[in-house]
Amino acid sequence: MQQLGLSDHQAARQVGARIVSQLGFAALQHVIAATRFFPEVPTLTELGIGGVELGNWFGIFAPASTPKSIISRLSVEVATALGAPEVKQRFQELGAETVVQDAETFRKTIADETKVVSKLIRERNIVAD
């Protein structure tokens, strides 16, 4: 799901306060958070906008010059922290799940989602006001 960079929990508060409007989910299927926070909101596919499947994710970035040994250590430590039962439980309470990706997979996720969003912006002539 993608809600202007907000977590589902944050987005629910913003939508509830009528600060933003929820138009649709950029996912093929309703996921846990969508069903919990926005059961009435369709997916973009259900709205006739296919090929837009995005996730709501958070990541840790480091300068390109960071040694691979440091990146590997960071990856292990973050994976360990995210694997802790209490952390997984808290994420679940917020309607999210913990998914750990190695640096290369995460890099590919960003590149793939950038292509999808860029194409959608071009095809739909989306502009910022």
C-alpha cells in the first residue's frame, strides 16, 4: 500500500480527520492493514488501473562509499531486531508486517517501484498542484 508515504496507522488518522482522501490501494489484493483500516477502499486494479502494485516500506540507507562489511553487519543487526517477537507484534498491531531484504534486493525493489510510479505519472499525466 502507498498512502503518500504515511503508515497505514497514520493514514487512517489523516483520512478520519478529512485531511487527505484515500482513493485506492496500490496492491493487487487487500492486505491486513487495508482490511483493518480501510475496508471500503478498493485497489487500483479494482478501479481499472492495472499494473500498479506497490508496497509501503521503510528502509535504512547508507552512503554509497560505506564498506560492504558495514552494510552486511547493519543488515544482520536490523534483521535480528525485526525478527524479535515483540517488534513483530508491534508492527502487526499497526497493520504492518516485517519483511527483511538484503541490500541488493532492496535496491531492486526501489528501482522497480520507481519504474512503476514513473510510468503511472506519465500515462495519467499526473502533476503536482
